Amino acid sequence: VRIMIAVAGADRVTDIREFRTAEHIVQSDRRLRAVKPETYKSIVKAQARIVDADLATAVGSLKTLLRTTGERQRAYAIARRMAQSDGTPGKKETAVLAAIAKSLRIEPGDTDASPT
């Protein structure tokens, strides 16, 4: 959720295509799909506050939240999908993607992990 918010909000405008992509990712994810809507809404609000307060720290902490290579690759694939959902990623989205890749210790574009 934090990654989707960070990438979608990078340019401070959330396009309807980004919203739909996030919705599809949530519906496709077994763990997120099981979360009750009111609980998910609380999670989104909390993660948005974290991202808004300090993007660098929010992104930097991903390496401790996502411990396995598979989790990190999947998370980065989600980030790429979010960035590409409204067309070509802009400069700010590209910068957030680079920060996510650095935090997750992944080479940008180095993963073919399915985001769903």
C-alpha cells in the first residue's frame, strides 16, 4: 500500500488510471483482498500520512518491511506498474521508482516479477 501511494502521489496528482491500477492490484492480492474495506481505508490513511510526512524515510524503511528477495521484487513490480499506469512515468515518478529500487536493493527494470 505504501508503495502504491508513494508512486501515485509522486507528482501530487492521482490519475483515475492510477486509482484503477491500485484497485486491481488490491483485488488481485490474496492478503489485501481479505482485508475488510473499513480496515483497508484505515491502512491507506495511515500509509498516506507516513508518505506525506517523510517520503525518503517511508521509502527507505521498505527494506526492513520486505525481507525476502521475492517480496522485494514483487513490491518493485507493483511500483513500476503504478508508475506506468497513466502512461510514461514522469520525472518525479521516476525518482520515486529509483529510490524504491535503491531501498529494496533491486536494479531498476531488473525484475519480471508479476505484480498480481
